[in-house]
Amino acid sequence: MTVRDTLRHIKRRLTGHRIFPILNFPNRAISTWLNYIWPTVRAWITWLFKSHEESNFTYALTERCQINFIAGLSGILNRSPDVIREYLSEIQDDADFRSHITDLLPTHPDRYRTDLEPHVGRRMVWYAVVRATKPKVVVETGVDQGMGAVVLCAALKRNASEGHPGRYFGTDINPLAGYFLKGAYAEFGKVLYGDSLKSLETLDKIDLFINDSDHSASYEQAEYELVKNKLTPRAIVLGDNSHVTSELAEFSMRHGRRFSFLPEEPANHWYKGAGIGISTSGVPSLGA
Ligand SMILES: C[S@@+](CC[C@H](N)C(=O)[O-])C[C@H]1O[C@@H](n2cnc3c(N)ncnc32)[C@H](O)[C@@H]1O
């Protein structure tokens, strides 16, 4: 029997004794620090010095996370995994999108709270949903700098070039929001400035609704309930707050909609990631 086997054997014998939690305390402290806490602290220290961001963090997503997105979306949207994979690659490899963002950064009024690398993160799912479902009207509440706005307009631009035109409406209470929504992308939509609930009242039919404004549960719920009667029969609702509240899940249950949640897994970042709540109407048809 090796020393390790002997220690394991002793440990097994001790686990039923009252003294075990005290004896095991140092082992638990060290192993959880090394395996879980330190990697996060190390990533946070690196980020403090390398990044300028203070909120609405951007980061790459792990390969595993993207495979989960592909498999999850494929089932939710009833499209083949290859088609979804292609859409996720399309936005990440889009040289026009990348240069649009990086060219605007040097003159960005908030450039010192923004990072140079334009990581789209979970917005790649928003992109794939627009590409797969060809919505005529896309609404995003909460625009901030406009990264999501440009991702969504990039998808609408591709859809239009394939004969499926659509419009983007963003809402934001900050009159300076939407800095990135310029040039070719601005041809596909605009930002409605003011309180989101007021702006949403001015809209009619919505095919894709994305909640990402005031992240209090009550405001999120109010947005969903306000747009409920504006949603077209096959409309999709995405919640960017579904890792924080259960509002979209509850809205879905109240109104007989299907709900799924796709979590993010950031690569080499201390932030645990957000997630995408996805609410679809009815039961998707079977078959590819
Ligand atoms: C998380 S950021 C949006 C991020 C953006 N969707 C993106 O893709 O980067 C939230 C935004 O919501 C806006 N906001 C907060 N409360 C709002 C309200 N009541 N009405 C409209 N916009 C609001 C903020 O000004 C902020 O720009």
C-alpha cells in the first residue's frame, strides 16, 4: 500500500468522527483556494492592470460555451447545428464589424473605460437569432456604447443582402448612448432616447425583443408586459438579465411561452459571465 493509499484509508476512517471537520479544515482551505479562488483572484489582478472597463464587461467565451450555444440554439430555433455554428463564426470573423469598432475607438468619448479588443460575448447569440429568424423589427432596450446595436445591425445588414430587410430600434435614457451605431450600420436602425418604457409605447409590431436596460426586476417585468401585445406570433424575447432575475422565465410561464437559458463562460476572466434567457412562442415544429 502506498503512502497516498494509507492516507486515503485513514481519512475514510476519520470522516465519521466528530473531530474530522477540524482536521480537514486546512486541506479544504488550501485545495479550494488553489483550485477555485486563486485562479479568479489572479485573473482579476491581471484584468485590473490590463483592462479599462468598469461595467458591461467584454471578454472572449470558451470553446465549450460556444458549443453549448450551438447545441442549445439549434434545438430552440429548430435549425441545424452547422447553420448556427456558421452564424456564430460569421460575426466573430466579420472584418468590417471589427474595423468599424476599432476605428471608432480612438475618438470614443468613453475610450478610457473601453477596451480595444471588440469581444461580442453573448451578443453572438443575438446575432445568430437575427440571422436564423430574419425579423422585420428588432428592439434592444439599453444600448450603452452600442456594441449590441452594431452586432444586431450587422445581422440585419446580412439579412437585407439576402432579401430579408429588417429595422433595429434601441432605447436608452443616456443621450450619449449608441456611439458605435454609425456609418453603414446606422442605415439599419436608430436609438430612441428617453425612458425605455416611454419609447416602447411608440413602437408597433416586434419580432425580436431584447431586454438590457434598467436591470431592476420590476422594470424588466414592466418592459415584458408592455411589449407583450406588440409581439408578433412567432416573436422571440431575449433577456440579458436572466442570470440575475427570473422575470423572463416567469413572463414565459404566465403567457404560455417556452423558456430556455444559455449561460456564458468567459475565457480567462474573473467575471463569471451573464447568460441569455430565451422566450419563444408555442411549440417549435419537428424536423429540420
Ligand atoms: C447594460 S447597458 C446595455 C448594454 C448594451 N445592450 C450592449 O450590448 O452593450 C444598460 C443601458 O441601459 C440604459 N438604461 C438604464 N435605465 C434605463 C431606462 N429606464 N430606460 C432606457 N435605458 C436605460 C443605461 O443608460 C445603459 O446604457
